[in-house]
Amino acid sequence: DLTITSTTPAEFNTEIRTEFITWAEEAVIVGSAGAYAVNATVNAALALALDGTAVGNVVQQTCFVPGASMWPHNAALLYVAALTEGYHFATLLGYSTSATVTAFGAANAAATSICRVTACVRG
């Protein structure tokens, strides 16, 4: 599991980057799906990023936490881009108004699915 405590979009960790090289005329599709949770009832969000900059729609919702436990929420993000030629990376950003956001990345009893970031380069 990866956690982040930030009130602005921030990368969970560089280890989850999906790195790729593309030609300028190729279409690139990046996506993410999986479960995340917060440790308080707050507004929380996940966003995809290309080369460190948020792209596409941000999944934001008020996360309800019953008692002191984390309650998982599912999110799916997709973005299509035309990028410059060369090296790029896709990653996952998270933030909340005042709590810790956890992206589930391992077998976790609370997780309904593991967060993944993928990239498809048409070639």
C-alpha cells in the first residue's frame, strides 16, 4: 500500500511510474483503476499524471469513514494523449482536504481491487 498526506495533487511514489518511449506521431492511452481509502470523512481525489502534470478528469468524492476504519472507494481514470517524441511516464496523484489517502497496492483485506497505472502506445 502507498499513502500520501497532501492537500494538493502529489505523486504517491516514483516506484509506481509507468515509463515508456514514444514517437511523436503515436497515440498514447494511460489509465488507472483500483481502490483507495482515507482515514477520515473528507473530500479526497485521485488523478492521472503524465510527466508529473495532472491530466484528464480527476476522480473526487466525499469519502465516508465509519468509525476509525478505512473504507475503500473505487476509481477508474483514462486519458488519451499525443506526446512529443521521447521518454515519458504516467503516474498516480492523490490528495485530500485533511487526511491520509491510501492507494491499495498489495493484497489487502479492505481493498476491492489493487491500484494499477498502465500505458498503451499505439505503434
